[in-house]
Amino acid sequence: MLELGRSKSWTRALEQVSAHTRMDAQPLLNYFSTLYDWLRVENQKTNNHPGWNVAHDPYSENAIKYPWNGNELYLFKASMAYAMRQYYLETKGEEANFMTSRGRINAVFQLNDATLEFEGLRATLAPPTEQPANMWLAVFGGVMGVTVCAGAYLVITGAMTRMRKAKKQEEPENPYVEAYEGTSNQAFENDSTQTGF
């Protein structure tokens, strides 16, 4: 039937295979009849009835137990209506329903991390703001700045020292100026000085 369905419509393929144009659930009911009989017997043993109680409301106990007055209820409905309208006006693919207006809703109800009062709803607080630059980037920039400044200082002072030495060597020496290096000994300045004999 799958092979026929590629080349023809599924209704024609179904007609060729089963000679019917409409789907019939009877083969599935026949296949699961033993399971259905077993479930019916088990339900009778345990006195269970198939289905569920429509009037049963387990969430009423955990509903918000805050008494809303008319003004607060109107404000809440207006905020939700604004959020839903804003969501449906924008293109899809964003956060679901009222989460796109979380900042506005938090401002209306004055919510923050310490005062979330609504349990059962996901928190509508905005995510914490991230700094544009990481801390390690600032530290790295500071260390690199100090390193570059120290390197520039060393290069400039070294070049200036070399220039001073080169300038000293280029100056001609005056032969008539005595260069005193060291200390003078008074004993050898006068020849007539007796030494102690």
C-alpha cells in the first residue's frame, strides 16, 4: 500500500488493497478485542469505571490564595491582554505568550527576586544582565597595558643612554685640562718634606 501511495493518492491505493474507499476501524477493534475484554474484567474486579470525573479539580487547592479586588483583577487582565496582543502582532518563533512582555508585567506587579508571589507560573523575571566584557578580559587588558608601557619605557631609556654615551665619546679631549681621577696624597706634593729619618 505504501508503494502504491507514492504513485497514486492514498484513497486509490486503499481501494486497490481493501476494496473500500473509507478507512474501517473494525480490524483494529478485532486485533485489540482481547485487551479490551481483559480491561473490562479488571475494571469490574476493582470497581473502577472507565473515564474520569469531569467535576474533579485537583488544582483548586493550590490556586493563588490571594484575594483579588476588582482593580487588581482588571490590571492583571489588561497586562495579560497587552502581552498576548503584542505576541500575536509580532512574528512567531519567539518566547511563548506573555513571556515576551515579562519586563512590563514585572513592573506592573512590582516583582523582583525576593517578591515572586505567584506559584505555579514560571518566573517572569528578566534574566540577569550580562556585562558587555568579561572580568578576565579587563584584567588581561590591564596587564597587557602595563607590560606595553614598561617595554616602551625600557626601550626609550636605553636609546637615550646610548645617545649620551655616543655624544661623550665624540667630544674632543682637551690635553691641557688635568683629569683628576682619584685622591691626591699630600706627602708627595712637596719634595722637601722629610719622611722621618
